[in-house]
Amino acid sequence: MSAETIDVPHRGLLTLCVMAATIMQALDSTIANVALPYMQGSLSATQDQITWVLTSYIVSAAIMMPVSGYFTARFGRKKLLMTAVAGFTLASGLCGAAQTLNQMVLFRLLQGVFGAPLVPMSQAILLDSYPREKHGSAMAMWGVGVMVGPILGPMLGGYLTEYYNWRWVFYINVPIGVAVVFGLIAVLTESKTQQMRFDWMGFLTLSISVGALQMMLDRGQLVDWFSSNEIIIEATLAALAFYLFIVHSATAENPFIDPRLFADNNFRVGVALIFVVGVILLASVALLTPYLQELMNYPVLTAGLVLGPRGVGTMASMMIVGRIINRTDPRLFLLVGLACTAYSLREMTTFTPDVAMSVLLVNGIIQGAGLGFLFTPLSTVTFASLPSHLRTQGTSIFSLLRNLGSSIGVSVVMFMLERNIQVMHANLAPYANALNHGLHTPAARIYWNLGTLSGRAMLNAEITRQATIVAYIDDYRLMAILALAAMPLVIFLRRAQAQPGEIAMAME
């Protein structure tokens, strides 16, 4: 799209429309989290299966995001944005009406496909619609929209689920989407179109590789991993498609991803770090939500409110970074961010179902602040030395790796959770026998009488509960170690000063 400022007769209404589209898409990345346990019962899904509701959306959005620029140039921004909003709205309604897990996953895939262009296109339209001297304020508004979604998501999702039902976390998009479509019809002008060559071979091989890898991770626990032919086929397909993608990218004239991107040291290290950030960003929420509702017995609305301070911490730290990043080495912020994130995750390894709500709130603020300290500086140093003609593609890969990290992270931690529950249950069960003197106390005999069927069932339930607590701790510890392991990567980055617009890129 053109970087020139265009004449917009209804700039305020246009801004409202594109901001609504941005918030709608950003909201859907978190609003479904607190409703997952309720969806699990309605859709007859296991705990690891229900996470497909999250990963299917993230993966499809990640794959389609780099294609947004091509479709904008080929068909025009008005047609593409209206199609994206209308498709996202329809897919949201279908998600709300889904009766089976397969239907839900399919409709979430569609939601991700149509939602992928919304955030980058809204940013580009705002930049085109405001004069250059107002780009800073325009990007500030846009950044608030991107951040408001994840902050409001858990709280709004909790409210809708508590007072209506989980289907309304999707239905709420329908009236907003319809209003946005009519608003865009009235105020958005069409951009010039042009014929462009698109590397379909590169796009398809990368998409197949990512999709097959995600299927392998999501299905592995259910079918016993490599003892299943399905997993062997998916792993082979992922590896073969990725090999073809690498070979094609190295030999094609205009590849889907230009290999010259990875000749830049800061870009290589930056995308590795954003992958780690993506893992921690969503996986920690995906773990904490069922912990609050199933082990701590929090109502869904309370669970949503407890998750809210993460977003507040993120927004506060991003505001601090935005004010002083030009006077400070961005690498220091990265170290602080990783340290805060690792510290908060380390503290989560001490959680029990009796942990005070105040501890949860403070921990959420610290964790959110750590992620906020990472986003903007990481964007600054990642693109600092990248040639300007590669930056558009670079931002797409940056977003792709972040989303891919999120989807893989959720799949891996949920697999580890299920596996460790089984392992810990097997380790604890031998101690539940008649020779254990602790089971012969008066209180234990009341609840866990080994002489009765109900007593043995209650004892088994308590063993499962304790095994689950330990399994959550193991996952939190794994993510804390990952955050600490990423810190040495910072020393390989070269210092760079923030440039206009880079803070905005960090939030995409």
C-alpha cells in the first residue's frame, strides 16, 4: 500500500471502524481462554483436545498473515478488508453455533484465516489516513487497540460465560462485525491494484509443514505418538515440506521468504527470541485458566478478573519503554523483561490451590510487565539493521514466528501436563496402601476408607489432584528455564536506536 497520505473526508469514522476491527481480532486471541472448561463439557473434549480451539486459530492466522500484502495489492484494500471482516464475523457466528469439536476447530481455522489481515491492514490504513506529523498519535491509538483486546478478553469472556454461556464469547463479534462492514462501505476508499507474482510453491510448502507439525503435536498424546502411523505420516510430511520449502527458497527468483533476511544477525536472533516470547505469552495463560477454575474452584468471572492484571502490567511497561527507549540500550530492557518473566514463572512453581488471590494478581502484573519490556525493544533491535526493502517481509516473519511459538507452546505444555499427571499418579499410587499409617488416622478413615468402594474412589481422586498440582509446577518450571535460557541470546544482538514506527511493529 502507498505510504502517501490520502484525503479522507470521514477520518474519525474510518478510525473508529478500523480500530473496532483491530480490537475484535485482538480480543479473540484471549477471550476464549476462560471459557475452555465449559466448551470442553459441551463439545465432549478432553483437556488436551480443547486446546485445539486456541491452536487452530493461531496457526491459521500465522500462515495467512504474510499473504495479506499480496492480496491487498492484487484486489485492493477495501475489498480485502471488507471480505476479512465479513468472513471473520460469519466464522464467529459459526463458532458460537458449533455442536462438535471438529466443527469448532474448522470454524476457528476460518476465523484465523479471515482475521489474519485485520491487524496489519488496520495499521496501514491509519498510517495512510493521517498526515506524517500525526503518525505518532495514530500509532498510539492503534497500539492501545491492540493491547485492549488481550486485557479485556479474559474479563469479558468470564462475564459472558458466567451470565450467559460460552457461546457468547463468539456471538459478541457478530453485531460489531456487521457495524464495521457497513462503516467501511461508507468511508473506506479503494486503493489501486496491481499485478504481482506470488510464490505459491513457497507458501504451500511452508503451510503444509506448519500445519502437519501442529497436527502432530495436537494429536500425539491421543494416539501414543510414534507408535501411530498417523503421527509418523504427519512428522514425515512436516519434515519433507520444510525441506522443499528451504530448497525452493534458495533457488527461486522471488521466493515467499527472502533468504537474505537471515543474513542479518539481529533479525536471526530477534526471530528466535520472539518465538520464545510467543511460547510463554499464551502457554502461561492456557495453563493458568484451568488451574484457577478446576483446582482452585474459581468461578469463571473471577478467573477472568484474575487474568486481567497481566494486560495492565504489559500496557504499563510498554508505556515506560516508549518514553525512554531512545535514551537507553534496548538490550537492557530485553534482559529485564526476560528476568521478570522467569521470576514470575519461578514463583508460579510455588503455587498451591490455596494461594491467595493477591499473590496471583501481583504475579500476573509482574509477568505482564516482563512481556511488555520485551515487545518494543525486541522489535527495535530485530529490524535495526535490516534493509528497508526487506522490512515488510521481515515483519510478517516476525509475526509468523510469534504466533507459531504460541501454538507450539500451548500444544507442548498441554502434552507435558497430561503426561506428567499420569507419571505422578503412578508414582504416588503405591503409597496409598494399607501399610501407610497416614491412612489409618481418624480423619483419613472418614474420607478415604480403603474398605469401601467410595473411600477408594475418593482417595484416587485426591491422588489425581495432587499429581495434577505437581504436573502444573513442572510446566511452570519448564517455561521459567526457557526464559532464562533465552537471556544469553541478547548478547549476540547489536545495539540499535528506536526508529519511528518500530514500536508499532512490535505490537502486530
